[in-house]
Amino acid sequence: MTDATLEHAPPGTIPVDQLITGLRAEMNKNEHVLWQGRGSGRAFNMFSRGLLLRFGLIIIGFSLVLWWMLDNPNPANNWLAWILVAILVGRFALFFWQSSATPKRQVAMLSNQRLLSVDIVRPETNWTISPGGEGRADGRHVAPHAIIVTGTKERGHIKLNRPAGRIRAYPPFILFNAERPLELAQLIKTTLKIDQPIDDRTK
């Protein structure tokens, strides 16, 4: 990557040497950073609804199997049913705990060229929003979509596009736990010249 030059940098530009670790190496030539942030906390309320539905169906299926095994006339096999329950509960608990830590791994920046989010643990999941609002993640392009802001006026999540390709725990185009998310959403909209409206769902 070529370091960005600060010639003719707009007011409020963040110097390259002050960028959060993980962003400095992502800079393009003549790119000027207007905002940077780091995710924080956990996000249990942002899981994909489709993913939660599939998990719910799996749980129902396992519950039916468990009921059938416990209703078996031969109670000597009940221990196997409880082992299956323990494995299922443990697996789901581990998935939710690990996935909910996504905000802690995220660093992001808004520049004069794009909005970029970097997962410092899994760089292959990085995503970009280009001028006009088009997104790119996992090698797929996504059409512009409304900018959805949830949480509170002080701190919240910003979702910019629908999921691309396979649904994981979270949609790819989210800024987690950003300070003053409505102001940031407006800055993103203005900087990248996004025509789509801001959908304020904050409390």
C-alpha cells in the first residue's frame, strides 16, 4: 500500500501516524481520513434474523429427538439424550459468545474515498462502502441501501447495506457501537454522496 499524502487535506483530516492500528496499512494514495473508530462491548441484539431462525429450527429438531429418547420405554438410554443436550447447548453458547465479540475486533474509518471496516482478527471479512453507497464484502458487490441507525443517540450501530452472499452472524456492513451514530451517519451520507435516506431507529 502507498501511504497517503496530506497535500491539500480537507479540514479535520486525521494524520496517518495517529490512525488506529490496523488502518494505517490500508491507506490509499491521496486518501484522507475524516473519522476513525473502534468497536466496543458485545452485540447480542444484532444477529441475523435468518440465522436465528435456522438455529431455532435446529433446536426444535433436537428437542423432538430428546423427547423421543426420554419417552423411550428403555430408560437406560436416557444418558445419551442428556449428552446430546449438553453438546447442543455448549455449541450454541460458544457460537453466540464468540460472535458477539465482533465489535471488539472492529476498527473502521471514513475517508474522502470510502468507508472501510477492518476485522483485526479476520482480515478476510473486511468490507468497503464506495461513493454512492455501493458496498463490497467477501468479493461481492451490494447495491446501495438505506442507512439504518439503531441503539441510542449517544451510541449505536449503523447498517449500510443488505448482506452479501452467505449470511453469517451479522450483516457485513455494520459499524458497531459508534459514538453519536446519527451524526456519523449524516457525515457518511454527505462525504460519500449517498442518496439513500437515513432510517433513524434509535431510542
